[in-house]
Amino acid sequence: MEVKTVGVASDHAGYAIKQYVLKYLEEHGYAYKDYGTYSEESCDYSDYGHALAEGIENGEVYPGIAVCGSGEGISMTLNKHQSIRAGLAWIPEIAHLIRQHNDANVLVMPGRFIDEAMAEKIMDEYFSTAFEGGRHQRRVDKIPVQK
């Protein structure tokens, strides 16, 4: 995967894992932009999910990593944007498949259900897996709603 600047976002429940994500990115030489949140104070995942999605849509960042408590809320928010393919991964094998088969441009992790060691394995797999294309490209092309 060609990485530009990684966009990162979380809510309060994903904040601790997001802080680990930022450390991981720094240690692996990836530039990043942090779209928030910036503390564990209660907040709305949708605010940060939309900001990350807009950063990807306008070419400011690619790819993205997002974290909320279950990973579901921020995934739902991100996937409202037509050009976003946010995939929720809680184990490395899922991270592999969301890249290989779905060309996920946002990795989402469930902050309340994984630890730093698992987050690292998931990110390692996500960043090292290429999109396979072929029959998967046809399927990915059908994801956006056609009006």
C-alpha cells in the first residue's frame, strides 16, 4: 500500500489505543494527522469520523486509522461517505482481508476489545497487505451508491 500521511481519529473510548497508534506510526516512519479526540473526556465518535473521512476525500491523508469503543460507531460514520471503505478489524487476519479483498482505505479497531500488542499486529498486517484487485475490484466498484 502506498501511504501518504495517515489520518487518525478516535472518540474517548478509543483514545488510549489511538495514542498507541500514533506511537506506532512515529516508530515506523509514517507521517500522520491527528483528527482528535485529544482526551478521554466523553465525546461523539461521529465528529471525528466525519473529519477523518473528509481528510481522505480531499486528499489530505491516505489511509486512515480510526478507533472507538466497539469500532462500530465510527465505522458506520466513516462508511456514510461514498469514497470511504472502512473495515473493522479485531485480529490480524481480518486486517489482511479488508485490505486484500476490500481495498479498505480506513482501518478501524475496537478500543475496548484489543490491547496494544494486538493493535500492533493488526496494523502490521494492514500496512503490509496489498489490494489483490481482479474479481475484488469489480466488487469494490459496486460499493458506492449509484443514483
